[in-house]
Amino acid sequence: MNKKMITSLFGVMAIVVALTGCSTSDGGGGGDKQPYVALISKGFRHQFWQAVKAGAEQAGKEFNVKVTFEGAQEEGNVEQQIQLLQTTLDKHPDAVGFAAIDSKAAGPLMLQAKNDKIPVIAFDSGVDSDVPICTASTDNLAAAAEAAKHMADLIGHEGKIALVVHDQTSVTGVQRRDGFVDYMKKNEPKVQIVDIQYSGDPLKATDLAKAIIAANPDLKGLYGSNEGAAIGVVHAVQELGITGKLKIVGFDSGKDQIDAINSGLMAGAITQNPVGIGYETVKAAVAIIKGQSVPKTIDTGYYWYDKTNIADTKITAVLYQ
């Protein structure tokens, strides 16, 4: 082989090596790979979760990470949520956001995430585990106490009231019950809580509220601890034809609650910042993936809203329909 041919051959080999080194289209190029953050929520149907999803996707675009968002078809379906979490962990995402339906049931999978070095960020509802690095959520105890304060004002600080709470297994369910009850016990000695029932499904919550009202004809107020529970209470009052006889206080937002407040069916409610919850969850995940520190708790805020302030810009910014 002459000198000219050898020089030409080395030139071709150099071009091949260069082209091979630039080929990273499969996403396996180490630092060039787009991070993947997977969120598993309590549910998917309620407008609240759609707003959380919107916030997560907003952060995904801003920080250039792939974001997926899944939730149980029925918000109380612990088994389905655990299956979703298992499937997600098997995909080995760079981080997982998790809003537990049952704060204890996910314990074994939290350990799997830890062993697989997949960081977990709790959102909306905490997990009974030390695995999650941080929690992005509303201060539900304080928010529920605020709802109780307004309920007491609405009923003149005396009389019988009852609660329909969305569940008794999640941190949000427990805290929105306890924050409300504890406020009344400490501050309102003439207010009597006569019953607490559990369902976040609007149809079931309607039946529960009807039964409470039937058993307590002198009831003065009802509190629903999430969108489904609150709308169930509203429907019960409508179906019984006693609109205006009870003070109804809710939690969360959504078109039905907004309409109920505007029409006077519901006195008011606490709104969270669901877009902020989704956004802060992904933002925290990105920071953790980069090796940065994050606070143990990220308070995403809450507001009381009623007919007097529902049109204020700071309220409309956190209402979701």
C-alpha cells in the first residue's frame, strides 16, 4: 500500500469515529439525557388534580425535564395507586413525586425507591416514611382551622355542626379533620360537633350528608373537606330542599364549588394552590437530581374565599375550573 492510500484510509477512519461519537439520538449520552420525573397522584378525575398536573407540566417545560402524571381512577383506590407506583419505579425515573392515598401502604415501595436510589418527593399528602426528601403541600392543619373559624362566625359561635371528610387514611384527610375539630374544641365551647363521616366521592358524600341531616334536624352547619365531599354536601341540601337553612363550608375549588358560592348555596371555602403544588414538586425534584439541597417542607399556601372576594386577582389566580 503506498503512502497516499494510507493517508486517505486514515482520513476516512477519522470521519467515521467523529460521526459515531456525535450520535446521541437515543438519549443515552450521559449528561445530555433529559431527566425524567414521574408523579403519582391520589386521583385524576377531580379538577384539583388536573390543576396539579398543569403546574407539574409547566415546571417540566421550564426546567427541560420529562414529566408524567398518573393517578388512581377512584381517589380511594389504594391498590391501584400502589400498582401505579410499582410500575413507575420499575421504569427507574430520575425522581418520583407521590401523593399517598394511604400514608402507610406505600412503605415497602418507599424502601424500594431508596434502595434503587430514586429520590421521592411527597406532594399534597405526606407519606408515613422517612424516605421522601421533602413534601410540597398546603399546611392542612392551619387551613382547616381557618375553615373552622369561618364556620363558627357563620353560625354565631354556637350550635350543632358536622363534617364530611374525604378519607381517614391520607395525611390530608386526617389533618383537615383534626385542624377543624381542634380549633372548635379550643376556641368554640358552644359549638358541638355531632358527627364525622368519610367519603370524597360526591354521590356517597351526598348520601352521608342526608343521613347526618336526618339525624340532626337542628344542625346549623356542614363542612366538606375536599372538592368531592363539599359538593356532596351541597347536593344533599339541594335534594332535601333546605337551601339556606345550613351554613356550608368547603375545601378546594372547582367549577361546582365556585358556582355554589356565587349562588349562595355555599358560604365559602378554602382554596389551595394546586398549580403551585405541581410546580414546586417538579422544581424540588430537579434540584435534588442536580445534587442541590431542598427544604423538608414546601408550604404552597391557601386562601379563604367567599362571595366577597372570589373575584379578587389573588383568589382567581389559585382557583381552578
